[in-house]
Amino acid sequence: MHSFAQHFYYYFGGLTQDTNGKFYGTTYFRGSDDDGTIYTLAQDLKPFVKVQPSTAREGASVSILGSDLKNVTSVSFNGTPATFEIVSDTFVKATVPVGASSGKVEVTGPNYSFLSNVPFFVRP
């Protein structure tokens, strides 16, 4: 760990975790123009996907955010396969399938499998 106060960097705000597993933060001072810096903290956490919203009914469309999603081959809601559309490298649109139950959302590709960072809840 690094103490920013010791060098008068002072962190600015909290850390934010990216879907690639790394944490990012900012400092108030330093940098080339002394207007702050952005730093990253890697703790060997696995990449994940974030589903927005985190709750919906069967048939609803949800957004899945992540990293390296351009080659997704399947999406499932707690094991129930879903239809999906790859929108970009970081965004997949999926439909909550009929018969889905609450639990993790899994996105798979040729060489990876990402789980949602929090459970998805299927509303009645």
C-alpha cells in the first residue's frame, strides 16, 4: 500500500472497481500540472459483469456491462439461457428469460466465463 498523505498527494474520493477487477482512484494534487492524478490498484481480482438494473421481470431487457464482451457466445440467468445482443466490446443487451430464477448472471465467450458481481433478482 502507498500512503498518499506522506507525499502530499491526498486521495480525492473513494476507489471505484472496474469490471476488469482493478480499482481506480484519484489524487487531489501532483500530476504534470499539479491538478491531480488517476491511479490503479490491482489485487488479482477476477473480471466480472454488472447487470443494470439488478432486478426485473421475465421478458424485460437489461444491460450487461463488462470488459472484452465482443465475442460473447451465451448469457444465462442463474443457469437459464437468455437471448442477447452484443452492442459493443463493453455492453451486451439481454432479455430476462421465462423461467429464470434469482441468482448470478453468467456471460461466456470462447475463452472466458464472467459472473455478475451481485445476484440478479427476478421480480414476480
